[in-house]
Amino acid sequence: LRMVLMDLGPTFVKVGQFLSSRVDLLAPPYIAELRLLTDRVRPFPREVAAASLSKEWQELGSTAYSEVIREGGLPDKPVAAASL
């Protein structure tokens, strides 16, 4: 189940994270598997992150992306995972 949600994308990962806290809805084996979505999600390519940040920040009129690039850009290896 966890792998399917990860393959479906970030929205489904978020749903899985939510469900991992609902012990009243799912059996313990499902809860245990879904809890892995809180800290063991596969990283995605740096290029995907860079393109997304560039697009979103430029649409907002922000100079943040150019500042990130000027400071050395995004790291090649992920240093953390986050869910918003």
C-alpha cells in the first residue's frame, strides 16, 4: 500500500500519512506500513525540485530562486524530506 501511494505522488503520500494516525480506521499492519511514509519516502531528482521551485517562485515574482542559485544551488543529494 505504501509503495502504491508513493508511486501515485505527493498528494497520495499525504493521504497515507494522515491515515497512519487513524488507528480507529485501519488494522495495525496497515498503520505500521503507512507510518513509514512519515520519514522513509523516496527522494526525487534534483532537476524536478529545481524546475518546480523556479516555476513557482517566478510566478510569485520572487527572487528567491536566483538567490538559491547564486549561493550554490540545490545539493546533489537530498539532505531531508518534507511534506507540506
